[in-house]
Amino acid sequence: MKKKVLFIDRDGTLVIEPPIDYQLDSLEKLEFYPRVFQYLSKITNELDYKLVMVTNQDGLGTDSFPEETFWPAHNKMLKALENESIVFDDILIDRSMPEDNAPTRKPRTGMLMEYLNGEYDLVNSFVIGDRQSDMELAKNLGCSGIFLSIDKTLNDNDIDSVIKINTSNWKDIYEFLKLEERTNEIHRKTNETNISIKLNLDGSGKSKIDTGIAFFDHMLDQLARHGQMDLEIVVKGDLEVDEHHTIEDTAIALGEVFNKALGNKLGMERYGFCLPMDDCLAQVAID
């Protein structure tokens, strides 16, 4: 399976960008973006993304930005992140100036050619950053953008289509990435049944159920309603023979669609639910 990637900017995204000269060239200037430790560590521990830092550092290594002033703060930042289980798989730094128009400078993709070789799932990958150039990079890579900024706005309608979330909070990013894939649909056909199911685990309790068995429809409606999920089930079964094919095959298909919608279960807590209904008892448990 192809690996998904989070391409993450540094200044203004992981750390606060110094407001005067925009250079993080001393330990005194090192200030982390609010809640980045809490939620980027959850992303690292619970979700399956490769982490790649991509940053422009204008003139790094020149008299205006000597390397000896850059690395202490940069390495201190990396160590602090590592202490919270946040480790980058790759760190890419462009040292050019804007007027150089270097192919390696964001939003150009010169530093990222190894990620364009077809081995990564760029369609389901994201660029996280606080500048328009970060969102342009997302467009150039063929992935989506997450715009993170406290006080900045974008003014380019051409990149609006790549931005999936615009926020000032790492918590929102975590929740978006965590819940983004919790939908699925399945079509299962056998000699006895033809079943289509659509599921959104983070819905509002809407349901559209048609199995041909009214009481079974009613039971499945309750699953959606009390689980606060959106569920659509259409079943054509050989009810003229017996109901059990319809019920059994629907259960199998429902289990498959839940399994796919849940995806990676890292970070999921154990849960139990018991709902007495009339003269029957419905129970569900996830372990």
C-alpha cells in the first residue's frame, strides 16, 4: 500500500515565526505554535502518515543568516518535538532567496522529486502550512492543503480547491485527519442477495434502509439513530425462499463496511452499548 505523507512547514506552523526579521536565529526566539505538541504527537501515534518538514530559509549560510545562528534553535526544536514522540522522516531546507527563483524553493517541487515517483499516495496526502506558497505547493504536488494561521488570509481563488481546512488550531487538524476517512460503501452480490451499503461514521443519525423485511429495517434504523451515523442499505434478497439469506448477508456486508470505514484503530477506545427494545435486546461491543 502506498504511504501517505504530511508535508509540514516549519516557521509559522511548528514554531511561531519571529515577527521582526522572520529569522529563527536564536534560542530566545524559539516559541512553539500553540498545542502543536499535543496534537501532532496524536497524529504521529494514531495515524499512518510519513512526516516531512519542508521549509524555505532565505539566505541560510550567508552573512545575513549564518549557519551557526540557525542550527542551535533548529536542533533544539527537533529535540523538543522528539521528546513528545514527534520525529520527522525527512527534513528538506531550501536556502535560496525569493529572487533566485530556484527550482527547490517552495512552492516549486525540486526538493521533493523522490515523492513524485509514484510510490506515495499523494492524492490522500497533505501540505500543512501558513503561507500561500504552502498551498501552492500542495497544488503542485497533487495533494491537498491544510492552511494553519492565526492572522493570515489567502487571496488566490486558484488554490481554494486544494484547501480542505482553514484553521488556527492544531486540534482542528488532528480531528480532521482522524475523521476524514471514516466513510465507506460496499456492494456485495451473491446468488441469494444483492446488497449496497453506504456508511458515514461521523454523520447525524440519518438512515435509509430497505431490506424487504420491515422489522429488520426498523432494527437497522436504530443502529444509525443511536450510533449517530449515516447509514444507507438497499438489499434485494430471495425472500420467497427464506429471510435468513437477507439477514446473514446484510450482517456480513455491514461488518465489512464498518471495518473499512474504521480503518486504523489506533487510538480508539473500548466501547460497549446496550439498548433494550420492546421484547428484544440489541448489544454492540468494540474491543
